[in-house]
Amino acid sequence: MIDKQNLLTGSVSKKLIAFALPLLLANLLQSLYNVADMLVIGQAVGEAGLAAISNASKLCYIINSICIGITMGGALLIAQYKGANDENGQAQTFQTLALLSLAASVLITVVSLAVYQPLFRGLGVPADAYQDACDYMRIICWGTVFVFGYNAVCSVLKGLGDSRSPLCFVGIATVINIILDVLFVVTLKIGVAGAAYATVIAQGSSFVISLLYLRKRKMFFPSVAQKKLSLQMDKLAAILKIGLPTAIQMVVVNTAYLLVAGMLNQFGTSVSAASGIGLQINTFAGMPCWAIGQAVTAMVGQCIGAENPQRARKVVKTGLLLNIFVTLVVVVCVQLFAEQLILLFDNTGSEAVRVGVCYLRICCCINSFVYAVMYTLDSFAIGVGAANIAMLNALLDAVVVRLPANWLFAFTLGMGFTGVYLGQALSPILPALVGLLYFRGKDWERRSLVQKEAQGAS
């Protein structure tokens, strides 16, 4: 097996930063898939193409959320088996996760292909962007199996403490994606569909490379005598116990973004396109926070598996401080260079630039610090096996605050699209408070998926 990083000893801050940095680079590179699509489409196709990508990407995020959520259940279980020093449990978890991911990818592909057209009609995608959005989404749906496979491999590597290998995989995929974007969209003039083909081929390449990496190192694969992957029902139940609430959490958040896009579509193509650009930049700005959160999940998972809640508390407190600091740096940069950032994507319309800058002024400001706290505490909850807390926070964020506030400000109070942005900014406050209350409690210190499985088997 590869040399797996031990997250249970040494300086918490140094371990957290060392583990988070490759995750940050991987997240930044992975987000370049959509950024590259939008940059090339914005320059080669124009506002209608950007509006198509903006709407289609929301459904892509939902698909990715399901992939990441389910595979995160496997990653956490492996992290806890790593903390308990149980290599057999790690191998059985990976094989069960692989079979679950394959089945889930088939189901999600079928459902996605059936719903994307009526969904886009219901969201009121601008007429000049509708067909491009459909073409993009149809192609992306057929690549779902690659998304599941890649996330399954990389999630378990992160659970083991290896954050560098996923960085290499996504780096190769990003280079492939950018080259093919230029080839298909600019040179061959395939348009928005060309960007989708580039993304799927890049994701497929990343999956194949990651799978070969595991096989070469003889990690988790069945022996010659065993011949096939094994499905362990106890491992499946544990994965789903974390994976399903995590997937629901992420789907709820991204569905809210999809519905918000439907609200923004009512204000025209320029607002739709500019809001998509603003969201993409804001997503980029959140990458450091997400990387630290992922590191918190892995480290807390290993601490719980090793029955060391005191170190887990220190991990969370350190993660909070780091996330607040990096958020300060990112917010200052975005506020200083908001217009220049928007112009990277769209230099054709002054209205779109104005709207995009407005988005960043409201949605990447003081609220980002609250989001950093919320995400860190959600990551901690997932790490201890309490994914239901993160799911609850997602419902509070999207259903209780964001969507009602968006509608109230934008339509009831007549603030227009700026009201939608204001509702977005207010959404993380309540979930952050709930996460803080859970962290300050004691119940989570006794949680362990590994221990519960052992008890159930005895």
C-alpha cells in the first residue's frame, strides 16, 4: 500500500495545513473545468452561451453533490478504520463503495436524462440559451459514471490521509479539459456542446488514471483467489448512514441555487449570465475554505476512530481560525478586483459587468466569514459521523432562510435581482449557530462508526 499520512500525531496546525494545501490545489484545478468552459464560451459564443452554461452547471452541481456525498460516506468510514488501524476494514469498505458507486451512477444517469429538459423549461431558461443548455446537459449526463468513479477513488485516498495523489489526478484532467475546450469550441466551432465533450473526456481520463494508480499499488483490489469485489452489508449500511445525509445536504444546497437561477432568469439574459459568472467566482473564492473543511473531516474521522476527542476538538478550533484568516484574504482580493474578475468572462456587455460586480459586492463580503464558520462546523459534524447535523443545516440554509428571503426581497419588497443576492448573503447565519451549539456539546465525543459496527457483530 502507499505510504499513508498519519493525522493522529504531530502539530495539529501543521498537519491540517499540509493536508489541506493539496486539497486546495485540487479543488482549484477541478473548478477550472467550469471556469475554462465559461471563459472559452464567453469569448467564442457570447452571453447566450454563458447563460446556457450558467443554468446547466446548476444541475451538474446537483449530480456532483450526490457523487461526493455518497463517496464521502466511504471516505469517513475508511478514515475511522485508519484511526483504528484496521486494514481489512479499509479494503472491504472500498470494495463496497465501488459497487455502490457503480449502481448509483447508472441510476443518476437515467434520472438526469429524463428530467433536464422539463427542468430547464420550468426554470425559464432564456430562449436563446435553452438549446445550448440542453445539449450541454445531455452530454454531461452520459459522463456521470466517471464522476462517481473518480470521487470514490479520491475520497478513500483522502480518508487514508493521502491528499497529494488526487491533486495529481485532477491536474492531468484539467490540462486535458482546457486543451479540448480550445480545440472543440474555438478551432472546431462545436459551441457549448464542445465544452461538455471536453469536460466528460477529462473526467473519464482522471478516473482511469486514478484506478490504474490503485491497481498498480495493489490497494483494495480483490486477490486472484477472490476474483471479484465483495459487497459487505454492514459496510454498505455505514456508508449510507453518512453518505445519504451528506448527499441530501449538498443536493438541497445546489437545488436552492438551481431555483435561485430560475428567479434570476426572470430578469433577462444579462442578469442570468452575470449571476452565473459571479457564482463561479464566488465558488472559486470558497475553495480554500472547502479544502480546510475537507481536511477537518479526515482528521476528525481518524481522531474519532482512535478514540481521541480532545485532538478532534483542537482540529476544529484550528480549522476555524485558518478558515477565518484565508476568508479575510480572499474577500479583500475579490472586493478590490471585482470588476476585473467579471471582465475575464464577459467583456461584451456593460450591463452584465455591472450586475456581476453587484453580485460579488453582496455575496462575497462579510457573509463569507459566517459561511467559513458554517462549513468548518458542518465538516466536523460529518467527520464524527453526525451527517444528519450537516443535513439539517442545509435545510435551514436553503429552505428556511435562502429561498424565502430571496422571494421576499426580490419580489415582495420589489428589490429585483439585488434582493436575490441579499437573501443569498443571509443564508449561512442560522446554520452556523446550530453547528456551533453541536460542537460545544459532548454527545459527539462518543460517536464512532467503527465501534458501532463492532458492537453489532458481537
